[in-house]
Amino acid sequence: MIKRMAIMLVLCAAVFGGVFGWIAFGKMMMTKHMAAAGNPPQTVSTVKAAYEEWQPEIKAVGTLRAIKGADLAVEAAGVVDSINFESGEYAEEGKILLHLRDAEDIAKLESLEAAARLAEITLERDQKQLKAQAVSQATVDNDLARLESARAQVKEQKAVIDKKTLRAPFSGQLGIRAVDVGQYLNPGTMVVSLQQLDPIYLDFFLPEQRLPELQPGQKVTAKADAHPDKTFEGEISAINSRVDPGTHNILVRAIFRNPLHLLLPGMFAAATVASGAPQRIITVPQTAITYNPYGNTVYVVGREGVNGNGEPRLVAKQVFVTTGATRGDQIAVLSGLNEGDEVVTAGQIKLRNGSPVIVNNSVQPANEADPKPEDQ
């Protein structure tokens, strides 16, 4: 019995020893294989860090408004007798646009003018009689007062009649007519919009911290969504005399030439103000930057010895950088890079510090300072 138990223990030990030995052998071979394989190189694209001339800029979004603009309305009530313009046409200053019926007002004016003439004749007659002492001075004074009152009523009635005619207060482009002949209008009813479109203003707000960088005459460029392929050039014409206490922004007004009337009041436009002298700054594509809570980094490709083929062995090293403003696809690097450094622009998600790399620049990310949308 003891002999059988001993044989069984020997057999169990042999079986377990074989199993554990095989596992240990597998681990040893796997470790050996991984050590021989090493860290495989990763394919990346790169670009050389280079200096570029950057014009410091201030960007904002504003609203266009006419240099002169008004919604024209009638001052008196009445029925539209005639309309003397077409929607969308150009109107010179003083052009009669609309006329209300005024036959009753003209008749009343004629009556008042007759009364004024009578008062004038009466005054002249009494003045002659005063010289002959046939009337008193008080009678002449009353005659003079009646004449002045009659003349004032004539002026008042002429003003009422004049309000029945709507004229263009300045030269400009008319909008769409909002009334029709025969329509009764109340005072203040809008008839048509009149806008002077050349030149045109662009109003936009900037933080109060930007105030020292602004001055009248400063160059401004603008882009409108309606004309994405065009850039309009203008200059600052005025800076508001107060800062908005609610937002702590200051209103800035720029003026632009608009001979083709491409810009219309009410449009949004993106404004760019040139601020200060051009600066020489190292730039890289924005895709090169890895943003982290502890700091922004890039991978720089360097050379460490040679590989098995006798070629330089390329490795990626992580470098902390201080970034600045962006412009198009580019970003300014204020510190951490030197001119000529080969910076990884794509594929860095696969890298860690010291990873071997293979550079393939057949496809590059966008790196334009002023990118344009592709034709659809």
C-alpha cells in the first residue's frame, strides 16, 4: 500500500513539474522574442519648423450699417394720390417719392391767403386814415395783429400741405415699396427704406484691453458670408468715447468703400484689425500640437545611431512648447522649438518618448496662413 502511494506521488510530481516547466519555457521564449523584436517603428509625417512674418491682428464680428439710412414715413394722414418711384431704384436728394391727396388743404390755403390779403388792405387803409386822424392808433394796431395772424395761418397751412409730399432727404438706394396708390396712411406709416451704400460703416465691439492698440485710420479688412471669396479693405473711422459698463467692450466703427453695393446694411462681417508691426515667429501646423492639462507638447524627430541597414535611426522625442496666436492652419510657437526642428504633424498619437519612426511626407496636413474653401 505504501509502495503504491509513493508511485502515485512520483507520477503526480512528474506531471505537475512538466506542466509548470512548459509554462516557464513559454514565458522565457516569449520574453526572448519580444526582446528581439523591440519597439517597431511608426510611420509619421513631419515638417520643418520655420520663421514667418506675422502681422498681429485683432479679430471681431460686426454689423454693417449705411453711412446714411432711414425708413421714410409720412408725417400727415391721408390717401396716397401718386407714387413716383420704383422699388430698388436710385433716388437723388429732393426727389418727390409720394404725394397724398391735398385738394381740401389747398382750398383752405386759398381761403387763408384771401383773408391775409384782406387784412393787408384793411391795414393800409386804416394807416392812411390814421394820418388824417380818422381812426385811432388802437385800430391800426388791431389791423396789424390780424394781418400777422393771417400770414401765420397761411404758413401753417403750407406746412400741412408740404407734409403731404414725401421727398428723399438724401441721395441713396431705395428699398421695396410698402404702400400702394389709394391706400390710407396714418402719420408715421413707413413707405420705403432709403440707404446710402457707398461708403458703408462696419460697427464691432472689442474688449477694453485692446483700446491701446486702436486708433483712427488703422487698416481694417472684412469678409462677409455673402461674398466668401472677397476681402474688403477699409480703416477705423471712429472709436466710441465710452466703454459699455455691462460688457466692458468698446464700440469701434470702420468705413469701407462699396461702389458695387456688395455690402448691405444689416449684414454680419468678420473684421480683422492690423495691430502693431509685423513679428518674426516660428510656426507649425496646428495638427502638430498635442494639448494637455499639464502643458502643450510636440514630437521632434532626431537621429540616434544607425539601424540594421546602416541608415540613420530616427526617434521621436516629446518636447514641451509655449504656443501663441493661430492664423489659418498655423500656430505660433513662442518657445520650445528652434528653426529647422523636424516636427511630427501626423501620427503622433502612436508615439511615446523615444519611439523609432519612419518619415513619410507623401500626405501632409493643411498648413496655410489664409486657407480658402475648396470649390464644391
